[in-house]
Amino acid sequence: MSTTPPASTPITETKSWLLQHERIIIVALVLAFGTFGLDKVYNVEAARKDAKYVAAAQIAADDKLNSAAQAATVAQVTQQYAALVQTLAAENASLNASLTQRNVGLSQQVTKNATLPLPDLLARWNTLAGTSVTVNGVNASVSVQDSRKTVDLLESVPVLTANLTDQTKIASNYQAELEKSDVLAADLNSQITGLNTQIVADNNACKAQISAVKADARKGKIKAFKWGFVSGFLVGLWGGHSGL
């Protein structure tokens, strides 16, 4: 009795094809799922690092803006300070010229007083002291009131001289402080310049880190593909041996 083989159907043909290519299918599936899974892992890690360095880059950018604003403020204050120093220097030069002129005038008047006739000398006395000293032959006639007034005027000379010495010392101390403030301002400007340079360097470093993270993400995808391929290949071999 002859047997007729069962008619071929799409289902049987598909089953036969699947059985014949079982190893390839297993490799392809493992490769696909392995690649997908590892790609997700690397992408999540890369995104986490990327967000971290993007945040760092934003902080660096904000610091740069703040530093630029502070530098502008310092530059404005420095400009105002320079203008003030220039004004004060001009005023001091004028005061020094007046002081020199008064000292010369005093020296000339003292020399002149040494040879003035008595009437002229007493006239000078009355002008300076606000007195009414008169000539009495070859002598001067001075009242008690004018004597006291003259003595009071002379009393102020040592005090004024001492005060001038102290004020000169105070002015010298202020000048020393100003010179130190000039040095401090120069140091602060140098520090600001250095900080700006450091911020630019940090910003560039953050950008470089971001680029490195993105490169790592690309490498991760390649690694995911390799791991998926190897895993699929090994599973396929295992399946083939099991079929045997």
C-alpha cells in the first residue's frame, strides 16, 4: 500500500524553515535583545553624566557672567578712583605751591623787619597783632591790653607749629594708606583676571568632558553590539549542540 506524503502547507513550510534556521534565529534574537538592553544601559549612564557636566558647564557660565559684572564694577570704581587721585594730585600741587610762596614771603619779611625804622616796625606790629602800639622816642609805648593781646598771639605760635607737625604726619599716614590701597586694587584686578582665565578654562574642560561622555555613549553602543553578537553566537552554538 503506497503512502502519499502530506501536502505541503504554508504552516508546515514555515515550521520546517524555522527548524532549519533555528540557530540563526536564536543568534539574531539574542543579538537584538542584548544590543537593545545594553544600549539602554549605556544611554542612561551617558545621559546621567551628560546632564552632570551640562549643569557644571551652566554653573561655569553663570560664574563667568558674575565675574564679568564684578570686573565691570571694579573697572568703574577704579576709573573713578583714578580721576579722584588726579584731582587731588592737582590740588595738592597747588597747595604746595602756595605753601612754598608763603614760606618765601615769611623769610623775606623777617629779613625786612630787621632793618625797618621803628615807626614802620611798630606799624607792622599793629597790623599783625591788631594793637595800637605807638612810638615813644627811640622806644615803643605799649599798653597793658596790647601787651596781653600780643602775648596771646605769640602763645598760639608753638601750638600752631605742633599742630602743623601732627597734621603733616597724619597726611603722610593717609598717603601711605592710599599707596597701599593702590597696590591692593592692582592685586584685586590681577585676581579677577586670573579668575576669569580659570573660569574660561573650567568651561572648556566641562565642554571637553561633555564631548568625552558623548564619545563614551557611542563607544557604549558599539560595546552593546559586540556583547550582543558574542552572546547570540554562544547561545546559538549551545542551541546547536543541544539539537544534536
